[in-house]
Amino acid sequence: MSQDQADMNQGFGLPPEQAARQATDDAFEEQADQFEQPTETQAAEEASLTSASYTEAHVDARLLEILNAVGQQLKAQGAGAQGRLQAADLQAEHNLQGVGVGFAGDGVALGVEPGAACLNLYVAEETSPQEVRSVIVSALGVSAARTDDVPINVIKSGMFDAQPHRMRLRRAPGGISVGHYRITAGTIGCFATGRTAPRNQRLLMLSNNHVLANSNNAAYGDAILQPGPYDGGKSPADRIAILERFVPLRFGGPVNYVDAATGWCWPDLVRRELMYLSGGAVQYVRVSNAPVAPALGMLVGKSGRTTQLTTGRITDLSFRGWVNYGSGRQAWFEDQLVIRGLSGDFSAGGDSGSLIWTWNATRNPVGLLFAGGGGLTIANKIGRVLPALDINLYT
């Protein structure tokens, strides 16, 4: 544990019901002892069932041998520290991401008769079957004699991610999936503390009302899950915070300036950094705790559950208009930011709650993402969010 992580465990009060949470965890451990443990014999039986299914599909045994040989070599070359696949290294070396056996469909096939089984090779970037065959022989060390006439189907898959920004991660950082136990999923923006006692001793999660407080339909102490329910989060196992405060959304005509809420976190379950993916691996970055005023044309970034790390430019500083919250509910907002992505959309559904910050070395917060459509993103000004919730950023 780093010193920074140790510091997160100290100086903060704990949300209520921690004893109940511990009791639940203990009960689960006791229940786990009642289940049968897997054995090597059972694993072998499962493997034989897989082989039988291939036999029934008339898959040649030699094709399965090549599958195993390529798979073993690919695994060996990609094994890195702590057994993690170094996807960036794999892509740089030979582009190959995975291997399987199936029937030619999607992709570019070589030497495959209609309805015949083939070796499916999944690649990050588009390439030819001949090039992939060469990789199998040269980079992976599989005998040329064994692969010369093997039917190959090349499928451009890109890199496979474990549901990017949607996985369960402890400590949970900003930029990852989260949500009130009765919603789908949104994003942890960042962390904060209250400005006055007793809230100045609480580590708080910052996101939207509609992410943490179910668009007003919630109560203090409700479970906040990571990942959000849509991404598999369950209560109480995935609870990392409880609802602490929200600014009520006003529907039908009154002016709204923020869609914002805080969750009171267990400090040992979260971390103050934001996450992003690089080469398939999770990386972390700190942002400043000093907000700055937005400006037209300002280059900004965000890390969010759905579109991950993106960049955009602020194109409007004073948007006012209706925002749809579903079920016939419309809310009128004023003094909002509009952002357009530099390459594709800056955000998409599920990115709500993301912190928006200047795309430079200081990474100063400027906004809180809450809505979007037509390739545009709408965000609250962070200068309105902080006083509305009576918080200071803890980043």
C-alpha cells in the first residue's frame, strides 16, 4: 500500500452501517464453506466435453492441435508482470489478439470451403491472411509444415478490453462505472470533502443527481454501487458509498444550474486519481483541485465509463435549454457549457458524472458532464457545482 493510499484511510469518518456491511461479508464467507471445491478431475471432464462438441461439429483434430499450439505461444509471449497480458506489446509485435476455431463468416478467409471449419485469428489492425500465417510461423514459432494448408479466417476485432471503465475495481478511481442501486450506470467524476463540520471529515464522491440519487427518487444512505447496476454491480457486495447529498432537479420550468450529488465513501474502497486505459492496461492520473473559469475554444478532457478518455473544445459558455430525463420529465437548464469532441463524440450514455478538466499539464477542473446529444456534450460549470453541494475538491 502506498503512502497516498494509507493517507486515504486516515482522517475521514466512516459511513454508517459499516458493522452491518462487515456482518454481511462474514456471513458470505461462512456460506462459501458449504460449496464443493473444484478439482482437477472435474476440469478434465469439462475439457473433454469441449472436445466432444468440436467432434460433433466435424472439426478436424489437426485444426484443434494448431489452435492449442498457437494459443499456448500467444499466451506465453503476452504474459507479463503478475500474469497480466501486455496488450500493447502484443500489438506492436504481431497484431494478434486471440485465436479460436469456428466457421468462416465475418472476416477475410483463406482456403476455407463453404461450411468448413477454420482457424479464427483475431487481430487489432486489419491485415491479410498471408501475413497472419507468417506471424504464426515466425513470431509464434509454430511449425510451417503444420500450418501450411490450415484454413484461416482473419477477423479484425481490435483489442479486447474487460468492459473498459465498466469493471469492478478496488480501489475505485474517478472515471469508472458507478450508480445508485436503482439506476443503470454513470461515472464517478472525482472526490471531494465538505466545507464545514461534520462533512469536512467525510470523503465524498462527486457525480450527477441522476447517477447517485436516481433523479431525486432516493434517500440519504441509499447504496451506491461500483460498478453501476447495468454493469453487474450488486448490493451490498459492490457498495462503495452511500448517498450523502444532492441538489434537487426541478422539472417543468424552474431554472436548474447543476445536476449534482455526493456519495459518502468508505476511504479504503476508493482512490483519488482518475483512470484511463493505455495498451489495454489501467493507468492513473491526478487532476488539480483548483477549478478555473471555462473559455470559448478551451481544449478539455474527461475520463468516463463509456467513451473513456476523450478530448474536445468548449463551443458555448451560456447554453440554456431543455434536457430530457425520460418518463416525460423535462428540466430547464441555464448557464451551461457545450463541448464538441475533437475526434468523434466527446461523450455518450453512461459518461454522466464525468469531471471535465483542461487538457494541459495542470488539468484544472472546469465542468461536470451531465447530458448530450447530436454529437454535443452539455456540462455544469464546476464553479456552480462546488458551492451548490458545499464541497471542496479532493484530487
